[in-house]
Amino acid sequence: MASSMLLRSTLPRTFASATGRNVLRSALQVRASSTTQYVPGGPIIKGTVNDPVEFPPPSKMHGSYHWAFERLLAATLVPMTTAAFVTSGSSYPVIDGLLGLSLVMHSHIGFDSMIVDYLHKRKYPIISPIATWTLRTATVGVLVGVYQFNTNDIGLTELIAKVWTA
């Protein structure tokens, strides 16, 4: 029993290390005998994502103003949420509407940043515009839904209060 466990533990490692060395040796020989020159960092393919980035013209709306608006919106969500729950949503529908609008815009900005960062137009020329327009359509749909819910039903704050106490 002990000898079979010994064979099971050492035998695969012996074959694996010998096989791994042979594969490594053959790969190094192929690289050394190759006619292409080795370029540190890999090959550079022209006409794809390796091209230099074309920077858009500077615009304060897409730079510092945009960043400041994102931070201001995120910072005002805390007191706005507190104010909406301290006061009743049916008593102050403007605060309830502002809370709904701010939450939707905060979510839109976050998802838009994700699309810009991870689904870049240069790398995904088809999926990126589809994702962007899907986000815009969904945001408009949610804004219409929040408006309808706040004007024709109990409102966002009252809904959350009822769900919280249910």
C-alpha cells in the first residue's frame, strides 16, 4: 500500500518535469532558429489597437467640469436620501423627484464610465455603440418610469419605506 502511494506521488512528477523540460527546450530551439527577430514586448501590429491614441480636442465639459459634476452628484446623494426619508415623499414630491432623478443619473454616469473603460470603440467597434445606445435608451425608459411612479403612484420614498417595514 505504501509503495503504491509512493509511486503515485513521485512518478507523475518525474514524467511531468521531463516532459516540461523537453517542451521548453524545443520551444527555445525554435525561437533561436526562427528567421524573425525577437522584439521585446511582443510584435507590433500596425493598423489595430497598437496605433497611438488620437486625442480629442480639449473640452471642459468632458474634463474637469464632468468630473466635478460626478463628484457633486455623488456627494449630494447622501443628504438628499436622508432628507427624502425624514420628510414624507407625498408631502414633498419635489424632493422625491430629485432623489429619483439623481439616482438614475448617478447610475447612468457609472455605467457609461464602465462602457467607456471596458468596451472602447477602437477595440469593440460594433459592441461599443450598441452598449452606449442601449444604456441611453434604458436611462430614458427608467426616467419615464420614475416620473410615472412619482406622479401617479405612491412615489419612490414611500415605496422604500413600505418595503423596509414590510
